[in-house]
Amino acid sequence: MRQGLFDIGATIAAIWSAATEETMQDPKTMTAAVQTAGLTKDYGRNRGLFDLDLEVDEGEVFGFLGPNGAGKTTTIRLLMGLIHQTRGSATIFGLDIHRQAVEVKRHVGYVPGELPQFGGLRGAEIVAYMAGLRGAVDDKLVAEICERLDLDLGQRFREYSRGNKQKLAIVLGFMHRPRLLILDEPTGGLDPLNQQEFYGICRQAREDGSTVFLSSHILSEVEHISDRVGIIRSGRLIKTARLHELHEIRFHQVEIEFAGPVPLEQIRAAAGVDRVEAEGQVVGCIVRGSFQPLMKALSAGEVVNFVSHEPSLEEVFLTYYREGSEVTAAEIDAHSEG
């Protein structure tokens, strides 16, 4: 049965290759790895993806950033041909995502948010089966990724933890050295050490010539590896930015405790400090950009405790972009310039 699965996969791969060999365009002449024009999937009641105009250059790592439910997975499912758009168009290396779906998939490695169920198959059997379907798999790369992520391919799929299932998804997405990697929340279930390994695997893929399209709701995650970022909210792309521009939308929540008098006026006057609230000897505020103005203000008092943490992306959107209102790129740029 297991050998049969492999044979079926190999047969499908051969048919797939033969069927597309004559019709396939040469994608190496294309400069855009991903390009969309007015791409829309309207589920009704203002849910879905609306008028996405996006271009991802070949060879870059593009972070697709947004809160949960913003439309990231819908975008990826459209690009992968898993759902059909309401209107608009999209190409991958110049190939139409629907009319040339087979050719597109020859160049793409996809890591979904959740793998399908493989039941009692062992990890190695799943890799072999998918390798038969895909072809041109690098066995050394499979072994290297498994070693880096500490994944045992001898275990059965149903015995894997959530983290190990995610590791297997990464192996399946990267194992054929695709020109484009489409990664949907790829670090879900990974512990911090394996997350760092994953970032290293992405960097190596980029050095080897791959383009990476990474969706995430974690601001610090896209900062690890992205060259450029697109920010999506409520189904609409509201800004694209170079990595250094992310620092303009980032802020920290700070709580300071004083031993004596609180220099409240100095804190309120400090550049980049907002939403200052005081209760007794404790002051809370948010800080955008450098901490230096706040630290200068604090020198007027005696600080006994200082706590700072980075808020979730949802909190960033609530703070900067006024949840429930229509947000434009101009408004966001105004915040960034401020």
C-alpha cells in the first residue's frame, strides 16, 4: 500500500510534467514573483479581501502583516488557486493563478496554517508520497531541515504534536527548493528555539535565490527576516513599507514606579510619550520611537521599577488606526511622520 502510494504519486508527477512541458512559459524572464490587480474575494457583509494591488519582487522576503481575520489566509488561498476570486487578477512569475495553475504550482512551496490529516502514515512516508507528486526533491535538504528542527520522520502523523506537524509542513514546503515560498503563519506551534531555526532556514532559502511571501500577525516575526512588509486590515491593504519603516508604527507600553515625587509634567512633555496615566507613585504610558526623551524626563525622579513590553499587533492597530473607522494610507503615513 505504501509503495503503491509512492507509485501513484510518481505517475501523477510524470503526467503533470508531460502535460505542462509544451505550454509552460519561461518564468525566468519575469521580475515580479507575485503581482495582483484589484484582487477581491467578497464573502458579503464586508468580509473577505478587497481590491488588493500588490507586487512582490523576485528574490525578496515579503512580510504580509495583519491581525487575525484581516484577510491574510484568504489572499494566500487565492494565490494558491484553492478559492476563486470575485474579481481582479493575480500572477505568479507572470503565470495566471487559475488559467496556468499547474505551471504555477511547479514553482511554489506552500506551508499552510494547518496540514491535512495523514492518519497512520509515518513522516517519511508522507515525504516520499509528496515527493512522488512533486518530483525534484532534494533529499539532503530534507535531512538538513529535519535535523535543524529536530523532527523524527519515523513517527506516525497521528502521533505528532502540533509543533511536529508544523515542522513536517515546513519540510514539505521547502524540500524541492521552490522559487517562491508561500508561508501562512508558519511558526504556529513552534517553540522559540525552533522559531529561530526556521528564520535561519528562510534566510538560507533567500540566499539560494528563493522569494519568500510570509504571512504573520506578529510584528517582531516579520522583522526577523523581511525586506519589505505589507500591512492588511479588514481585508484591505493599507500600507507597504521597507523594514526600517516598521519602527515608525511600533510602540511600547511602559509602567514606571517611583519612590518619591512623580515628575508627571516632564513625562507628559517628553517627545514620543503619549497616553500618560498616573495612580499614586505608578505612571503608565506608551512610547513611540526612542526611549531617550522618556529616560531624560525620568531623571527628575527616583525610579524603583520600570517595565516595558511590546503590545500585540491587534493592540497596535487599535492604538494607531482607530478600530472601526475607515483607514487610509495617507492617515498611516501621517502617523509615521509624526
